[in-house]
Amino acid sequence: RLDKMTEGLLIVAKTKLAWKNLQQQFADRKVSKRYIAIVARRPNAPFGIIDMPVDYKMAVSDWRVLSCFRARRAPSPSRPSSPTSDSSPPSPPPSSSSQRGGNFVTTLELIPHHGRTH
């Protein structure tokens, strides 16, 4: 568990033989782990590597963008939304790194390789 906001899967063995088999699969690193994260930014690249300490222990994970959408701004109280404001065509993707970042919602896939117990 990385923090309190995560959800996951609990694996339960129904027999002692199944439990031993599951233990061996984890020990042999045959079980792969994958996390999906939603972030409020647009990354500067479509994929990458995170290699930073987590709780003072080095951790390495690959990541890649699964989807990225421009976030809608909430209507301001002084300017209510109109039916025509929603029908404008979407903006083209930013062409320079200075235009990247805010006002986007991105879904990432993260695959931990080593480091913290995931």
C-alpha cells in the first residue's frame, strides 16, 4: 500500500497447497504488479522512469500515459456557462513544453520494478 488513497486486490488461498503455490509465485517474482494513477497535469513525455526514494528506500517504476484530456474549467460565478460555450472545437495539443502541464487530466500506468514493497 503506497498511501491511504489506494485501492487494490486481496488474494486469498482456499487451501494450504494453493497458499504455498501463491507464496512461491511471489518469491519467484512471477506475479506482476500494475497501478493506474490519475494526475492533474500533462506529462512532458508519453512514457518514462521514476527512480526516486520512497520512505528513504530507492524505488524504480516505469510509467506511460494511457489517456490525457484537457480539463474543463468550472463556470465562473460572474460568467455563467452558455450552450454555445460547450460546442467550441477542442484545442489542438500544445506544441511547446511551455504550454504543457496544467488544465489536463492524465491517466498513467505505473509498473514497479524494485524498491519498496508494493
